[in-house]
Amino acid sequence: MFIDAETVFLGLFGNPVEHSLSPLMHNMTLQKMGINCIYLPFKINPGDLGDAVKALKKLNIRGVNVTIPFKEEVIKYLDVISDEVRTCGAVNLIKNENGQLVGYNTDGRGFIGALEEANVEIKGRVLLIGAGGAARSIAYELAYRGVEHIDFLDINYETALNLADFIAAAAAISTNAWFMNEEEFILLSRNANIIINCSPVGMYPDVEQSPVSSLETLDETVICDVIYNPLKTRFLLMGEEKGLKTINGLSMLVYQGALTLQILLGIEPPVDYMKEVVCHKLQK
């Protein structure tokens, strides 16, 4: 990759960022398309987020994705936020528009793209494990696309309650919050059409972990995980063992990545190639 004074800089703000495959996916895609642009990972230390965001203007960086743990905190440093961010309360993309920093969220639309790719009907009741930034954007999109009810499970009940109240008010659908434990999961999962792990439990290197110990009571539920490394988390493997339809985080990563390049560069990236790049890396 040749870098010169005309090279456009993109990146990722988070902590940690070492595990992320976004830099590989984006750089391979940009190179394939012949675009003079590079995507860099930036590990931001706690307390330095404000300075890092200001640096986007100073260094004329076109934009960055935002990941754990900054999706909500970063909002206060931005000049403008999209309607979607205003509603779901989380940012995963910042665009530097001529010195004005605009916050977007593509996580929810990325997840919807994954459901549509798998021909999953968006309806009925949904159960989310985890109530962080990813859960916010996913719940927001699901609420506006036809689901009737969303339950939120989290190890911090107040976090789950705040999100449940937020989505209920924003989208006028019924929601409930619950403290995350096996008993509550078993009761709630029986009536869920879709169950989504929005927590980091099961992410590499802790691949033997799962947010729950069993899916034995389920028979037709769609099991989803926002984690893409590994491609098959313990949670998804349990779903497969029960013969359930499962969806990993790869398609969500790719679709939200494609939206990132559309918003920042105004291009239509090759989604199939992006998925191929990530799959090849994970299967090594």
C-alpha cells in the first residue's frame, strides 16, 4: 500500500482494539478497489477520549469507527448526531465533515442486514443478552421493524432497565428488564422468536464461555451472536446442537463495515469480498 500526501485516513477508536478484524477487512477492500485510503486501529486510554476525538479535526482524519467502551461516552464530544444516534443513544461511527464531527450508528442496520441475508422474519418477541451500545442500536432497529416485544437481560439490572425504558419510549413497543441469571433466561427464552447475545461473553480468547449453560428448552428460536471471533461461539454451538438456526456476528460486521465506507467515502464496497477476507483470517 503506497501512502502519500493525498492518502485518506480512517480508523477505529476503542480499548481493546487488538482483536478487531476491521482494519484487515477495510484495508484489503480499499486496496482491491484501488482507493488511496488507509484504516488504522487506535487504542484509546481511559480519560483520553476527548483529546482523541479533537485530534480527528487537527489531523484531518476522515472518520473512525467507535467500539467498546466508548460508544455512549463519545456523544458529548461530537458536533452533530444523526436521528438514529439521538434515539438509540450510541455511536459507532464518526465522520469528519469539513471540520464538523457527525456521529452515526450502523450496528443496528448491520444486524438487520444479517437477518435479511439469513431470511429471518423480523417479528414476535426478542430476547437480548446484554444491554450495552450494540444492544441499544440493535433493539432500536428491531423495534422499528415489526417486533412486538423486547426483553433485556443484563448482569447490571439498572442498565437493562434504563435501556428497556428508553426503547419503550422511543419506539412505543412493550419492553421488560431482567437481572441476568439462568432461571430468568429459561423462562424468557421459551417465548422468544429471536435470542441475541449482545455481550462479549464467548469472545476470543475466552471461547469456552457462554452467557448461558444450556438451550435445551428451545425448539424453533433463532440464535444470534454479535461476536465474530470465533465464528462459532459456544452459545451458537449449543444452538446448532439443538438444530436451531444460528447467525454469527460476521455478517453484522461486514454490513456495518460496508455502511461505514459508504458514509465516509461515498463508495459501494464489495460485501462478498469483505466477508471472504474475514472468513479467511478466522479459519487460519
